[in-house]
Amino acid sequence: MAVYRHIDAALFGGYLPFSEYREVLNRNIHHFDSIAISGHKYFGMDEPAGLFITSMEVKNNQNPFSVSYLNASMPMINCSRSALSPLKLWWIIKHTSVEEFEKYSSEMLEGAKWLKDRFDSIGWPAWLEPMSNTVYFKRPSPEIVKKYDLAPDYDERLGGELSHIVVMQHVSREKLGVFIEELSESMPS
């Protein structure tokens, strides 16, 4: 039976290739057919944009549909007509060195570990998957949620009401430290 394996790697598909976990996205090891990566997340584009990568074998086996006003078929994903978005992403990739991407990835993953350690140090329940830059934690008071614009999450396995912080390139330890300090002060004595 034929199986098509696609990876939706919107965020982690940008930074994992530049980290110690790069093998997770190695197609020769994990045998996926395609992968989608967002240009506006790790790569920092100023508008939503996506990158869809597949092999020529997969592309050539597609059943493209005919577009009447083009008098041709379209063997591609049509979700934007922007000609500028691909150029912006190309510019970012061409003007950022592998070493810079590796530095950004390392800083994000180390920042997430640092944040998880700070939660642990104040005794606040928090969770972090080692390859992730997203730290989940027990949802704080509504005042703190509002002040820091924290998105609500819910997972019964982790105790119910949660929030999360995605540690990106621009998220400083100083800013995270202020958050942890305020969270610590809000804890009952």
C-alpha cells in the first residue's frame, strides 16, 4: 500500500536543521515525502509565507489540475499570488550564514532550557521537550495572563489549564527573568 508522509514543520523545520537535532529532518533517515516550513516564524519574514519542499519524484507523480484561464496545469500549491514572498525568503537565506542560523537556533534552545530551569527553581510546574523552543507551564493568574498576553492551553495529562512561551531569537533572558520574578511574587506563601 502506498503511503504519503508529510511533515508539518512550520516552526521547528526552520531551526532544527541548524541544531544538534538536525537528523530529525534528514529525509534519508526518516523517509518523508514532503515538508512544509514557515518563512515568517524562525526565518523572521514580515508576512506569512510558507515553503513546501518535496522530491522531483513526488512532484512528477502529481495529478495537476487544469486552470482554464492559463490553458495549462498547475503542479504547485496555490495559497498566495505574492511574487515578493519567495524573494524575501531567498534574500534572508542568502544573507544569513549557516553559522548565524546555528547561533540563533542554539540561543533559542538554550533560552528555552534556561526558562524551564527558572520555572523549576521557583517550583512552578513546567514542561519542555528537548528539541523544542516552547515551554508549557501551569497557567498563572488571569492578571499575569493578560499582562503578558499568554495564550491559554489545556492538557488533562499535564494538570489542565496551561500557558506557553515560545522562545524565539528576540526573546531575551532579561525579559524572561522579569516574567519569572513576577510569577514567583504571585505565588502564595
